[in-house]
Amino acid sequence: MKLRIEDDTLRLRLSAPEVREFAETGRVAAVVHFGAGPQQQLTYALERDARPQAAAVWARYEAGGLTVLVPAATADAWTTTEQNGFASNLPVAGVPALRILVEKDLDCRH
């Protein structure tokens, strides 16, 4: 899974096997190691939002971790059709909205 961060935009691109893993398990993650310890790594993930009322894509950031959560209906439509991707604008207090893009990177040769 590729993560691109530019200004107030997060873009995740998933290979075909990663899309299948997300469809089957509801989660796919990757880790960037900056050193040997767990405090020196960044984990980023795409996750199916387990909340039944979830209606919008949103992001959760914690020290060492970034997770993009996707409502079940959006996840199902994306993984079971030819739909290449989806986008969402997440309101953030006091700053411009955070734009989240999730796409299939089917030509990718990881």
C-alpha cells in the first residue's frame, strides 16, 4: 500500500492483493521503520468502520499510527465493483478540510 501525503491530502493506493485482503479481513496495513524500536515506526492502515451508523470516511491519528476508516457500504461498493476509488473531505476545526483519497493501484508491480 502506498501512502502519499501532500498538504492537507492523504492518498492511499492499494494493489490488487491488498484490495482482496481489505475485502476479506476489513483491514490492510503497512509499516515504515525509522529505527529499531516500536516508537520509531509509522503504521498506516485502511480499515472498515465497524460502527453501524458510520456514514463517512474519516481518519484517526495517534502517535505512530494513521488509520483511514471506511463505512461498510463504501468499502463493499469499492471492493466488489470496477469502481477505482473514492474521495472524502473530512472537516478539521480551524484548518482546511483533510482530503482523503483511496484508489486501486491495479497496474502496480510491487
